[in-house]
Amino acid sequence: MGKDIKHMKKLRKKRLKSFRKQVEKHEEKIENEKGRFDTTKDYWEKEIDEKFLKKIEEDENYLEEK
């Protein structure tokens, strides 16, 4: 059982790093890109809020518990 928890912690830390990197990329797009039909600035903001920040919070809570 200890190996599973250790492995999940490692995966979650790696995923947190990846999500934070994605948030940075999306924020850059919001600042620098014009936006198109399906990828407007609102789309990027919504994706950050719904996808990445939610997952970051879940992973941080998991790591705090373990």
C-alpha cells in the first residue's frame, strides 16, 4: 500500500507542474493573441478556471492529506 501512495504523490506533483505550465501558456495567449472563432480570450479564461485551477486544487488537497 505504501508504494501506491508514494507513486500517486509523485504523479500528482508532476501533474501539478504540468497544469501550472499550461495555465502560464493560456495566460500568455490571453495577453498576446487576438482570438479566433473558437479560441477567444474568454475561452482561454474559462479553460483555465474550469480545467486547470480545479485540478490544481484537487491535487494540492490530495498531497496535503497524504
